[in-house]
Amino acid sequence: MSCGCKKIETNDERKFFEGICDVCRLIDGNKELKQVYHCDMCNANICDRCHPRYDKRALAAIISKLK
């Protein structure tokens, strides 16, 4: 989520799989299966839509630590 992974990554560098986006789940309550990738620095599965949204990722990181 909010981490040092802000480097520009192309879709070719990320390995996508079908799963639940942790940001969508924690912020929007959306548990829909979609194409996500695992961010090792964030330790979270993130969809393409949430990838550039560091505001939502930071909030999701805080929420996940409180649970």
C-alpha cells in the first residue's frame, strides 16, 4: 500500500493473477475477483485501478494495521 514501491512499473514487470484487491476490499468493501498483482513491499494484492492511487493505498495500509 503506501510504501517505497512508487517506482514506475510497466504491466510487463508485474505478475498479474486473479484475486481480490486489498485496497478495494478495505476502502470500498469490494470483494470482486479481478486481475491483481502482489506488491512485496506493501504485502498487498493491488489491482491496476488502485496502483496509482497512493492516497487510497495509504488509507488501506492504516486500516489493515488496525485490524
